Amino acid sequence: MRLSRYFLPVLKETPAEAQIVSHQLMLRAGMIQQLSAGIYNWLPLGYNVLRKVEAIVHDEMQRAGAIPILMPTIQPADLWRESGRYEDYGKEMLRIKDRHERDMLYGPTNEENVTDIFRRHVQSFKQLPLNLYHIQWKFRDEVRPRFGVMRGREFLMKDAYSFDVDQAAAEAAYDNMFVAYLKTFKRMGLTAIPMRAETGPIGGNLSHEFQILASTGESAVYFDAAFEDVDFSAETFDVEVLKSLYAAADDKHDAAACPVPPERLKSGRGIEVGHIFYFGTKYAEPMDAAVIGPDGETRPVHMGSYGIGVSRLVGALIEANHDEKGIVWPESVAPFRVGLVDLRPDDATAHGLAMELYGKLEKAGIETLLDDREERAGAKFATMELIGLPWQVTVGPRGAKAGKVELKSRRSGETVELGPDALLQRLGA
Ligand code: ATP
Ligand code: MG
């Protein structure tokens, strides 16, 4: 992508309305723009990262055996009357009437909807286990939308739903998602600690939240120091061991009843990026979603639901990856892998070399943002630092004459001078 033809409306000043660094940087880097409280436009750079996060979530869900579908954002109230949640959900639910005066709602979650799909098509245990998921916009009329996309009113969520013949099978499905979550976050370079959680309006009896540690997190969190020795990049996990380690957010933590001795109890602040629930037959019973078991008896299906805050993750990633100059994207979610600075588009040699490198990088499938604007060097560098692409390549007149360019790692700040071929090799082109 050539920056001269892109749409990157960066801001010079830090907007006063943004309290936390991820919100400030997302606005300054031209990633998002607020339309209404808690409702955002995703501009090209932000949308690019959102899709990268989404792609990782899709991939890890499907690796874990979940099947993608797409359910609508607007749902009929009658379905929610069946489960009893239409009345229970309260003011967070955005209620709408259609032209026929029928009660509709903008979905805050999809348990009822997916249970309805299930009950119409699945009758036998032989069709189980089943896990259906989608990535879709949700609306929750939060009392206090804040921190940009971290607590929005409209936000993008991945929600998966498991269906099993009995509790034991459902708990295995839960553990399978538990592991998929650890892998998903790790692929984005994040360590998320699983914590025992309250089940809230989703209901049920077994639940974990996945919390990323960050000083700006909304909840205080407490966890066993043993978590610091867990290898989160492992291929397999002993879920029983992880579940047995103490970790809880403030709503569940009770200092008096905490089983971990004070010298082993760590505390910090956490951003909740995922939340999983096993809730048994809570929806299956009132909504009549049943299967015939191996014994020929009909029984309600056991369900779980599994959420990931896809749009919140973009903010959380920045909270975990930034410095005083701007964002520092991990490679797996970077909007472009390389930022190529054509320092002097008016210098034939430098410009020619920059264009040649740009062509080769693009051809090799390496996403590159070429800064070909007629701008001061200082402005170009400041933009690159702000948007935080993992690799910066600078092509200037002096170097180009000597057949050299500069490669800089945004994360370490290390720079090397090298020839064009060596550069392409280093970047895997
Ligand atoms: P919270 O406790 O943060 O209000 P929740 O427990 O109500 O979240 P869930 O129903 O568990 O949320 O939703 C699954 C995931 O969706 C959460 O773990 C979070 O990452 C994300 N999420 C929930 N509410 C919001 C929101 N208002 N804005 C952005 N992401 C959200
Ligand atoms: Mg939650």
C-alpha cells in the first residue's frame, strides 16, 4: 500500500476525551473514529488489525473443532421470552419495534438463537458433540461506555456454543475451549490468565474469565504466583492443573477466604478478553432442545458458551504493546509487516531503489506500507513510530548511492545497514 493513496488520518494532538493509552493511540493513529458514545467507525488501519485478530480467532476455533456460522444481529423478542431473559436482561438490551409493532432486539449475545437452530435439526446423541460459533457485532447499552473499543456499546464478539449429551461430555468440550483460548491469545503474543468467574446474566455453574494483565485493566485481579511458571506457549496443557491454581478478579476474590498464602499471592489489574461458561440445561430445558441418548431416553442437551472480545482485543493488544512514541505491534496482528520510508521521493536514485524494494516485497506477499509522501523526514519517522509496524526500512539518497538501506526493528530499536538483497533475505522475501 502506498501511503499517498491510503487513508490514514493521524492526529498530532492527543485527544482530551481519551483516558487510556490504547484509546489515545487508536485515535492518533487514525484507526477508529467515534460516531456516538461507545459506537465506532473502524478506519482502514484499525479495520486491518481487527481482521487480523478475527482471522486468528477463526483459525484457532476451527482447529479446536468448532464450526463457523453467522447469526443475525437483530433477534425477535419472542425467542428471549422463551428463556425468560427478555425481562431479566434489563436496560443493557437495546429493544426495537419493527413496522408491525413486533418486539425485536439488537442481540447482546446468542444463546437463544443458537438453541433454536439446534432444536430444529438435532434429535440424536449421534449428531453430537457439536460446537457452532460466529463472529458478529453485539450491542449492549452499557451504563458507562469508555476506554474506546475496550468498553463499547456496539462491539465485535466471537461466541461459540457447545452441545453435548451429558455433563461429562460438556465438561470435556469446556476444557477443549479452555485450551483453544490459551492458544488464541498466545498467538497474538498475549498471556491471558484463566480465572474463576461469576456467571452473570449468561447463568450456569462453571465459568472462567481470561484476563490480560495491564495497569489500565478495569478489574483488580489476584492470582497464584505459580502462574508465572506456566509455559503458555506449550502445545498441550493440563487443564486440571490450571483450573486448580487460584486466580480471581475482585468480584470473586475474598481476601479472608483466599487459599493462597500472602507471600505467593500476586495482584494486578486485568483486561477481560474472554469468558467461558458451562451452564448445563439452563436454555435447553425451557426451550425444549433435547436429544435421544444411547439408552433411548430423551434428555435436554448440555450446553456451554464461549466468548472472546474481538474488538476489545485490539485495544488490549495496544495496552500490552506500546512505548512513548506509539504502538509496537506484535508480528501476528500487525496491519503491515514492513513500513518502507522513501525518504526523498525527489531523489531519483533513492526513489528508484525504494520502488524496486516495494515491488519485490509486495510480490513476495509481505504486507508493506510505502511512505511515498512529500513530507519532512521527521514527520515520516514520527508516523512510522506511531503506527508501530514491526520493521522499518529507510531508503535515503546517501545510502542509496552506496547501495545501502537501513532496517530497524520497532520493538528493540536496533538498526542495521545492509544491501537490498540482504534486506529482502532478512525479511523472508
Ligand atoms: P464485562 O464483564 O467486561 O462487562 P461480560 O462478562 O459482560 O464482560 P461476556 O458476556 O462474557 O461479557 O462477553 C464475552 C467477551 O466480550 C468479554 O470477555 C469481553 O472480552 C467482550 N466484551 C463484553 N462486553 C464488552 C463491551 N462492552 N465492549 C467490548 N467488549 C466487550
Ligand atoms: Mg464476562
